[in-house]
Amino acid sequence: MMTAAEKPPLDLKLSAPRGFCAGVDRAIQIVELALKKFGAPVYVRHEIVHNRYVVDGLRAKGAVFVEELDEIPDDGQPVVFSAHGVPKSVPDSARARQMFFLDATCPLVSKVHKEAQIHFKRDREIVLIGHAGHPEVIGTMGQLPEGAVSLIETVEDAARFTPRDPANLAYITQTTLSVDDTAAIVRVLLERFPAITAPHKEDICYATTNRQEAVKRIAGLVDAMIVVGAPNSSNSQRLREVAEREGCPVSILIQRAADIDWSRLDGIRSVGVTAGASAPEILVEEVIDAFASRFDVRVELVQTAEETIAFNLPRELRLSAAE
Ligand code: SF4
């Protein structure tokens, strides 16, 4: 271990807001409270949030993660649906099997589901801006019959898209997209289809927007940016991209401090640290400690917004939260 005098100085800018959002916090609480109230096992369909540390922690407490409901026995124990949301067919088949389910879908994802349903009722053709294969996109498209929603991933897709009736079109988006990329796609849609119906209030959620804004503030000022998050976490991937596009020379997404490739950080004098919406603060602290063991670190908090949002728990769990 080097002494402080031997360590090179490092200016560490800690981005805020970072890490857990209200939807992730609620989803984890749902699993924890269900375990407390109903005992193990509590089944969870899909990773409750995209973070291995969180998933392993819940598994150790008795959560059993499955990809589909048919992996769950008829033992009367609850099943929790993940924060990303699920296609309508999932609660439908849970009801058909008389399963006890708790829905941890983030209310901001449910809001997009409702928008899709309203557009559908009004006979509008729906365009979803999002990433193919992401569980949130599968869940949102699965609110409506096949073919009702067309997925657009890029500006090129928007330029190529041929609607059935350009005068009767609406768009919705995934909640965790790049704010800038989405704006570019929407611009193309608006140019081509000026009558397209937009969401009343942005579908990209407050947490995604705030974390990207905070990273933008820092990215041009530091030699490297570390994003703590999972490779399958959309909002974490976007944070890494935002830093790169703002001209940060090295922008790295890591799950844990042990993943840091120090050879890429040779000679840096400043670093930014942020975390995706599903990454717990303990993993950020681990990263700061790892830097402190190699550098003489001066930490500066760079805060661009205050977050006070919290979501209600499902009714079945409200009492146990208060106990
Ligand atoms: S990132 Fe946004 S939409 Fe996703 S769980 Fe968090 S608050 Fe909800």
C-alpha cells in the first residue's frame, strides 16, 4: 500500500443524482417485504432490476429468480413481476393459474402502457421508440395485440417507417433511452408526420434524464468516467455513451470495482463517477475506495438536480412496510 505522499493526486467528481431511482427502490422493497410477510420462497420473474449484486442479495434471502411462470410450482407462494413491466399475457396466465402475484412494474413504465392503450382505443397506429429485446420494450409491446405497435430504434428506422395512415399516428418511448438520440428520432418523425401525437409528458423518466444531465456536466472536465452498472442495464449503457459523446477520453461501464482495468486509467488526474438507476450506492463506495487505494483522492460532489420522488407500495404490502 502506497502512503498518501507517494500516491498521485486525483480529482474525483461524484455525479449526483446517480444510482437507485424510485422505481428500483420500490421493486427491491416489494421483494424484501414479500419475503418478510410470506416467507421464502418468493418467486421473481426476470431479474427484479438489472444488477447482479442486488439479485444475489435477494437470492440469499430466499428469492427464486425465474424467466417464465411455468418454472414456478403451485405452492401458493407469491411471484413478483420485475420493475421493467411485463406483457399482458403474464398476469393473465398468473390469474388463470390462480397465482398470487405482486407487480413491481415501475409506475412510470405503467404510465407508458396506459398511453399505448389509450392510443389503441382511439385507433391510432403506435410507434414505440426503444431497443429491441429489452424487457421493458417486450412488456410495452405486449400490452396490445401483435402488430399494433411498431418498434423504431434509430433515426434511419424513423426515416424509413411507412405508416398505414400518417394522419393517425402516435409515438411512445422506452423510459431509459438517451435523451439526445430520442430527440433526434422524434425530430425525423415530426418532420415526416407533423400530425403525430406525442406523449403529454416525456416518457423518458426523470431518473434517466437527471443522471444523463449530471454526467454531461462532468464529462468534459475529467480524463475518465466510470459508470457503475450492469451491461444489460439500458440507462447505465446510455450514461457511458453520454460521457463518451461529451468528449470524455475514457468512458467505462463496470459492475464492481474489481472490473476496473487500471491500464486504461494510466496517468489520469481526474475521474468522474456515476451509477445507473439499478446500481446500489455500496458499489459506488467500493469504486471510490479502489481509487483511494491507488491515488490521493479529492472527492467533489457535482449535483445537478434534487430527487424527492417515491412511489407507493402495492396494497398487499403496505401494512408490513409500516410494521
Ligand atoms: S429508471 Fe425510471 S422508469 Fe425505470 S424504474 Fe427507474 S424511475 Fe422507473
